[in-house]
Amino acid sequence: MATAKKRPGRVTTASVERTAKLAKELAQAGAAGKKKLAAALAAIRKLRGQGTQSFDELWEQVREVLEADPPLWRHGDYATESDFIRRELPGETLRSVKRNILVATCFTPRDEADKGISFLEELALYAQERSGASRRPAAIDLSRMFIVVPAGKAGTVRKRAKDASIDDVRKARRALRAEGATSKRSSKQEKALRAALAKVAALRGVTVVLRGGQVSLGSIPLDEKTLQALGRALATVKLPS
């Protein structure tokens, strides 16, 4: 039996008009993107010749090219982001470009002259890590920002950012990462303890707090059977590493 051929969908005037409108909008967006890229490239090439005095302006222009939606470099003949950097920002790497954009976004030219790019990068990363944000922080005021620096037996010292050293900030960042890792481990271990207790009806009201490598159990009913059940439940716990 012969298979009937599918008839092509009927092309309507409305569908033709929609297609034409979309093509026009795409062409306009492409032309606008090329125009913005050309203006940004002209500014970048000019600013690169002006030295450190134009640091913020230069890297704000580069940020626009790399972080626009879609990135402006896509409107040029660059194969990739790295290709754009290689051709338009000789001597820079993706790592150094991200650092410079971060510093130019978060700090003032005076901050850059007083504290240096490396210090300011560390400070911006500390601010981002402390807030738990995935994006870079907004403008940072050195005179109003504080960092918490480990101080051995003394615990920690709270320092104003403008008075801190790069070593202070690096120590503060390491402490934040260690604190985050401990918090994650504690959370998993607390869940394991609670799960073991939740299997016994009489133990479901017991509270579990894990802090500093020590566990505190509270609200335990004071009767022999419950205490024995608690001992048995705890014996089954396997703490995640």
C-alpha cells in the first residue's frame, strides 16, 4: 500500500510577515551591536595609550565588550573571548583581564594608587566570599569596610580595610574558606545524627547542635527506656567525613 505523502504546511501571509519582521529585527540588532563594538574598540585603543591614569575607564570599556548580553566581541571577527583579548589587549590574559575589571568596578583611582591592584583584588574577593555572592561586589568604600583576621590565641582581630595589609586579607580569606568547609561538614554530620534519632518516635524531639567539633543534645526525656533508645540510636550513626 502506497504511503501518502505529507503535504507541506500552508504558508500564510501572517507567517511570512512574522518571518520578515524577525529577520529585520535581527539585522537591526546586529548592526547596533557592530556599532557599539566599533565605539568600544576605538575607546579601548585610545585609553591603552594613556597609561595607568585611564585604568578605570579602560577596564570599564573592556567589561562592556565582554559582559554585554550578548558579548559585543561576538559582533566582530573574533573566534572566542580569548581571541579578542589576544588581539586587542596584548600582554593580558583572561586572568589579568578579570582581575582588572574587578578592581576597576569596585574601587576608585585613588584606591588603586594608594593600595595597589593586587591588594584590591584580594579585598574584593574577600567581600564577595564573605557575602556568599556569585557576582562581584558593588563599589567598596575602604574607610567603611572591615575584615576579620585570625590572630592565633587571641582569636580574631577586626581591621579596617584601609589599614590592612595584603597578608591580612589573604589570612582572612583562608579563614573564610575554612569556616565554610567546616560549616558544610557540620551540616552533613548534624543531618546524619538527626536522621538516626528520627527513626525512634521517642527521640524525634531531641535537638542536635554541632559546633567546634562537639555535639550537644537537648530536650531528652528523662526516663530509662528513652535513654537506652538514645544510646542504641547513637551507636548506629555513621558520620560523613
